[in-house]
Amino acid sequence: MDDSSAQQPTDHAPPINTSGGRRTSARDPAMRPFMLGPLLVTMAIAGALAGHWATGHAAPAAPVTGTSSTEWRRHGYDAAETRFSPLSAINTGNVAHLGPAWHFRFDRPRGVEATPIMVDGTLYVSGPWGVVYALDARNGRPKWKHDPQVPAGKGIHACCDVVNRGVAVDNGRVFVATIDGRLQALDSRSGRLLWSTRSFDPARPYTITGAPRVVRDLVVIGNAGAEYGVRGFVSAYDAATGDLRWRFYTVPGNPADGPDSAVSDRPLRDLALPTWRGEWWRYGGGGTVWDAMAWDPDLDLLYFGVGNGSPHDRDVRSPGGGDNLFLSSIVAVRPATGEYVWHYQTTPGDSWDYTATQHMILTDLEIGGRSRKVLMQAPKNGFFYVLDRATGELLSADKYVPVNWASHVDLASGRPVENEGARYPTGKPFLVQPSQLGGHNWQPMAWSPLTGLVYIPAQENTGFMMKEPGFRFERDRWNTGVLNPPMPPDPAVLKQARDSMRGHLLAWDPVRRTAVWRTPHASSWNGGVLATAGNLVFQGVGGGGLAAFDARDGRRLWQSDTWLDIVGGPISYELDGQQYIAAAAGFGSSIHLTSSALLPRTGAPVPGGLFVWKLGGKAAMPHASERPTLPPPPDHGSDADVGRGAMLYARYCMQCHGAGAMAGGGMPDLRHSPYLADAALFSRPLLEGILAARGMPDFRDTLRPEDTEAIRAYVVRMAHVMSGEAGTR
């Protein structure tokens, strides 16, 4: 059923409960790294792929809370977010016989990043815009659908497409967060809307793309939007009523405004405020909590990862330096109150978009002859971290991909040792490794207690970073303070950047602190990971659907081409004695918006869906259809016009239409747009808002006709460059 016709409760935002935070970490926070980091990928030049092949060793299993071995009840399978299924009917000996059981198509296109949830025979999965589908887990028959009816114009505030990474299911309720800031509770049997509450004013440039987490009687959710000038926070709501119970701000506000009415006031005042300089609050500060969380019920700690700053360049947002807490940090709080306990900052004073919002895993490891309760993370900055999750103590930090911004992390201080020039001083570009895409992005990793290995969707890349001359902050617009590569582009450099990116599945030993094996992929951008007791690792591989690997040595044992990319996390469940593998697939999300080279030529926007496999499955799979493309008009712009157009495009267009104008999936590829051939026609969506109903904003308050013509000249040039026709006039 489509619940959009049901009576809608009124959105509400109750007063915030207040409580003082206190630090209980065993180490001085001043000795622990703090930081931020964001940016959009522009250039990527891969490093060398290295590693060796071996088998892992046994290690203690992670704690499991509120799980069922036959279901997938939580976003990461369990509260520890291990993404390890104890099912073993599908194993290394028979995985070659895995076949499609059924698939279900969503009714709209755009990016798909969700991890499905399976409870009591029903699969719950979210698609673009936060639309929720409930399906029979045996055969895919729809049970109900809930459409939150997000206004299309809100898409302008989404840096990386209008995606949704999943729902939470608990006690007969399905919780979903919409991109325009509503946290909603649905009846799990009917889809009926039980309550809806606003997490922020939808007119502000915040968004929500992450999956909620249920912690006892609370639902916890963060937000996104750091590039647009917001101040990050994470909030907890009463699961039964939607009332706000606490809120933790991740960066301090304007000191002149006085204390925050939130539990985070003391840590912000005592720990964070001294680490900021200038008037950062004019830029929002950033620090959005847009993805990773984990929960340890025994220690009574909730962990969340904090994102980059606003703008990316620390010299802009915090002139004079400073670590800028709690940007790029892992923070531990008491889940009932939001009270601060400890933090660890992975990238102090981040200027590279090195968020710490990547997946975190909790487990127990034998380290130095004693069992340690640990938290593990492979954030964007290229180092794999193992922390004592009770105290925040750093136990190890090692490079898992090529890194050149820092030589190592000093274990005594917990701080990275930065290399000269890494902060790209004025007028001096720096080719940073990893790029702003990171050595590992949001796609979840997995842990296997059978092998003692963490399986990471890793990638190798290089990013061009240079200060933007005369940076001017524009509220509600894309603000990084960092330039794209020099324009007009050199076709050879663009080709090298596109072709040299590398992706691989990495098996990492967190005790021996080394890679055990790496299996390279054809694409740099690949999906999340599932580990199972059948000694298998499942991962979506870019352009190739779902693949299964031997967890011990990385051998590829099976692959099923869904045609649509799987970038979220696969899951496994059992019904009637039959084990299934399920994954959501689709085109869209950040990399599809920045590289059409990763996409087939598809018919007009392509909806994603949910795909399910079982042993002996023989269901039909969908096929791609061809899309005719319009040839570009003559390359008419001067190099000066194209260069200026490139700068304008990067500021106003790139986050939706892709770097180099190479969008794909559910977004129009401007290089083949029918608007491109005529200057007057091209300007109308930008200056008159004629496509507002489709979510295309107008820029009449910012751009002039000569600006739109410069953007058109750049797009035309890119259309010829990428087709090998640069310079044809």
C-alpha cells in the first residue's frame, strides 16, 4: 500500500533535554587527535597496488545484541555493526550454484545505497528520497510502500544524490529519515505513519542520508550538508512518541550566543572551543554526523563518527590553525542522555575532506597478551585505527592504502605526523593521497570472527588540492575553499585521472596490523561487504553486480551481474531452511554523478531495486537498454571562457551533474543535453527556473547571462574532450 494518502500527523520538535557532559577517558584529550575534512573529487591518480596472499587467524567473536541468526534485524546485523552472518548453508563449496531467486524494481530512479532489513519474513528497504518498500522475503511480493513526498527542490542541498542508506526496525515500528529532515515511524505491518518529527528546518541546507539506529527506547539520527554551511549535530528521539530526548552539537557555535541548550554544552565549551580560531560560525563549521554509529550495551556507550568542516580548507574556516574539535572524530556518549565520555580525532585540523564517518566495528581482540574491547575504523585518511572502546586509547594506526599527507601516526600522542606541503599553502597545489574520495568511503566493511580479518572496500586515488583565490562564502551553496584542477583541461591528464583510479577488496589483520590479501577490481568504486560463516565475503563490484570471494584468500568464486551497481551492504537471512543473499542496487550516488565512464548507456533514468539470490535460483534478471545520445554542438568557446566556465560549473553545478559534466544514472548528462546547442535555451533553467518542478534550482540571484554562457562553453568543451574531439571548432 502507498501510505501517502493516509492522515499525516503534524511534524513537531519538542524542547531539548539538557545535561552536562563530562570526560571519563583515561587519556588527556589534548593528546588525542581531533579534526575535520571534506571535498569533492576532482582528479584521481592511483598509486601502486600491493599486498600478499595468506590465510587469517582466529579471533574472539564480537558481542551480539538483539540479533537472530536467521534474520538481519539491524543495519550492521548487530549492535556492534560486524556485518557477519552466522549462516553457512551457502559456503565456498556450493556458492557457484547460487542463482537469482527474485528481484523487485523501485518506481523511481536516482541513487540506491540502502542496506535491507529482514524481520519476521519481511524485507524492508529504502530507495531514493526515503521511499520505503516492505516486501515478502520469500518472493518479493509488495506488502506496502510509504512515500514521504519530499519536495524535489530539496535535492539541491544533497551533495551526493538523494540517497537513503536504510531503515531501522524495532518493536513493530519501521523508522526512516527523509532527506528534508523528517524522522518518521511507520507501522511495520501496514506502513501506516505513526509519527513524524522535524530534525531541522527544511529551508536550511541540511539533509539526512544515513540510516537511523535504535538504542533501547531511542532512535538516533545525524545529518549531512557540511559543504553548504551548516553546524552538525546528532539527535536522539523517543521511539514511541518522536519526542526529542537529547542533542549533541559537534562544533561550537558563536560564543556571543551563550551556552547551547543541549547536553553537548560543556564539552563544546571546555574541549572544542579552544581549538577553533576566527569566526568559524559564519560558515556553519560543518561536522555533520551523516553515517557511522555503533553501540556497546555492556559498556553503555554509543559511538558516532563526525564529518568534515565547512569550508574544507582550515585556513578559511579557522584562520590561525587549531584542531577544530569535534571534526573528523569518533565520539563516545551515554546513549540515554547524550553525555560526552571520550573522543578520538583521526585528522586534526583537517583540510582534505577526511571524514571519520566511515563504518565502525566493535569486537574483542587479543593484543599484547590481553583481551581488549576495541573499536575499528578505516576512515578516508588512509589509516586503519584500533581504539580501546572503553577509554578511547589509541592502540594502533597503520596505512591500509597509499598515503602521502602524513608519514605515520605517533602512538604516544595519537597525532598524525604531516608531510611538508600537505596543507597546500597559498599558490602551491598538492596532489594528495588518498583523494577526497578517501581510501575507504561510506560503503560498509565487515568482520569475520572465523578468520580474524576485517574486509574493506578499499580504493587508491590522488586528489588535486589548491586554495581558491578570493574565496567568497555563499550560504546554501557549495563552499569548499578549494579549487578544481586548472582549466581548460588537458585531455591526456583527464584520461590518466579517470583510468588510473584503483579499487580492491582488502583483507586486513587488525592484530598483526597488515594486509593479508587484496583482490583488485576493474572499477575504483565498489560496494559494501558482507562476511558469512560459510567462509565467504560478498561485495558489490562496480559495473559487475554482486560477487563472492573466499574469506581466507580472496579468490573470486561467483558473480551475478545485476546490471545495476550494488554499492550498499549485502545481507543474508534464512526462511524455511533456505539461506538467501539480498542487496539493493541502482545508479546514482556520488561516484555515478562524477563519472559516466562507470555507467552503461541506459534508457532514460533507470530505477534501482532489490535483488535476492539462493542456491539453485533460476529467476530472470533485468537487462540494460540502449540510450541514443545527441552529438555536442561545435566547440565555440575561447580558452579563457572555458576556464571561467569551469570555475562557475565547479561551484554551482558539479555536485549534481558531476566533475567534467560527466553525470549519469538518474541525473541528466549535460554533454548530451538538448539545451546545450542554444545559448538562450541553456540559460533558461539557470536563470528562469523552468525545471524547478524536477528539482533543478535557479541561480538568478547569483549568475548572469554571460556566466551561463561560460558554463555552456565549458560543458561543450568537455563533451568534445571526452569524445576525443578537443579543439574541433
